[in-house]
Amino acid sequence: MILTADLGTTYLKAALAGDTGKICSQAVRIRLDRPSSPLCWIKALEKSCLELQEHHPQADVSCVMITGNGPTVVPVSTGIPTLSVMWDGATNPSFLPKIKYLRANYPNVFNSASFFLGSAEYLCYYLTGRACASEPPKGFEQYYWNTEKLESEGLQTHKFPPFMKAATLLGTSRNFALIKEGTPVLVPCPDYIPAMVGCGAMHNGIMCLRTGTGDGLNLCSSSKVFPPGLMVSSHPNGKDSNLSVIIPDTGASIERARREAGLEKEDFEKSLHSSTVRKACENICMRTAEALKFYKDLYIKEIRIAHGLLDSPYLNSMRSEYTGLPVFSANCQETGLQGLAIMAASYLSGEDITSLTDKIV
């Protein structure tokens, strides 16, 4: 079985999948009491493994695939690091500003670090003892580092581990809860990639809408000409482009409206129908429609929701009304975990990710 885990900013989620890539367990959600603490991440991963083992006592993990929030920077020296510098969703989505912040505000921690890792990379390092950086998708290199950037900032190049392609073999694990010694652990990837795979946005014109504190639009496009204002990177299907736009403060605005209406403890779906919360929903949908203007004349067939805070039948219906596009929700509980499972199954079987996705999603 494949063990998948998604380290978010509030929760760590995990699930088991068959070696064919289909999720076969209820996802486990562990709240992070100290979101920036690597020790908290390790304990959450251990707890999630033990909970999964309770429901699947005969589970034999054949492969581990992890994704995580980012860009988050973990300074690694001896023992388990005491802190990380997390991305807050509003600042520059690059690694080097976080490292410069660490140097300015925690000089002792910065100077004693042997190397720097991302959040998912740290969990994989803890399991395997091997350090790596997930290779940036083509087009997103500006958010990472290279020798020239490091030297211009006065940073030591040997403290930055080598880039490795996501979903390839990083190393083998130690004994850890459900995971047996010698189990393959794959190179992790940014969380938007398994979200696209897990909702099946693998063909021209299918848009993945990643919902959460903020939203992200990711269009699979075979176009060779891109309107200005879009972030352009390679698509996980290996042939098309991922054209993306970030819409900040979406889920956060819904939560504020629920609190203002005194409905934060009420059923989420029902609370959306109150006048105060409905206005926030309408605002989000208008912003989504406005964001679609960045795509101008590009072909968009449909929107698929990557599960998160705002995967709601009521809100999806409203999204369809405002955008004029069909809006679909995937038939699995956690699209990100499903995407990780498909990527790991592709590694195990050698089968193309797109063909696996078409079978499963």
C-alpha cells in the first residue's frame, strides 16, 4: 500500500492507497498545535500512521509520498530543528527571502545550520537521512535558488541540497510507526501539483481550482502563447503548461463572515445561506470570474475543485453561475492525497501519470 501525507499550515492529512493509486482509506487529519515546529510535524505524521494502522492492521506500506506547505524553510543542524520560517500566503512565494529573514532575526540558528530544507523535504529527510530539494517545475525557477543567486546574497552553496525530480526515489525509510525499515520514500513536491493530479486536471482546457485560505487557479493548456499576468510552468502531464493565478483571502473571508454572523460552530454548508456569509460567497465568486479574465481567449472547458475548505455544493453552484463554466467536485475525500497516490503508483508501475489519473479520478 502507498502512504500519502500532506503537511499543511494547520493540519497534517494522511491516507493509504492501493499500489494502483486509488485511495482506499478514510483520510486522517491531525491538527498542528505548533505549525512551525518540525517536531510537531514528526509527531503528527507518527500519530496519523498509528491511526491508519488501527483501521488497517495488516497494511504493508510499499512506498511513501509526501507534499507540504511552502515555501517554508527549515534550518537543519544536529537533532530536530526547533523552528521553521513558514510562508504566510501573502509574502513573496520564494525561498531566499525566508532564509534572509532567518539570517537577520535568528543569526545563531542560521549560522549553526548545516543545510536548509522545505517542509515536506524535512519529513522525508527525517525518515531517510537523505537531504534533497524538490526540483522546480520549468518556469518556476525564479522562486528557488541557483549558484549565482546564492553567491550574490552571500549564502554558502553547500548548505543547499541538490535538486531532485519529484516522485523519484529519494531513499529508504527507518522504522517509523506504520512504515517499515527499507520502505522507498519518494522525492516530495509542492502541494499544488498533487492537487491538479488528484482532481484530474490533466487535459487541455481543464482548470483546477484549489480552495483554502486562499484560492489558486491552475489551467492545463496546450497553448503556446500566454496572456500577460499568468504564472506559467510545466504541467505534471509532461507536455502541456500550467497557467496559474492566486486569489488571496477567500476561505479566510468566509470564516470571518461566519464568525461575524455567530455561525462558526454551525454546519459549514448551512451557514453559507445566511445573508452575511452569502455576501462573502458572492464576493469570492465575483473575484474568481474576474481572475478568469487573465486567461482571455484561452480554451477553458470546465473547473474542477481540489478539495479544501470551500468545496461546497452551494458555493460550487454559485461559482458556475458567476463564471459560466461547469464546476465539478472530485469523487474522493482528499484530492491532494489522491494525487500523491497516483504519482507514487506511477513510480511503482512505470505507467504514465495521465493514464493512471484518467482511470482513477
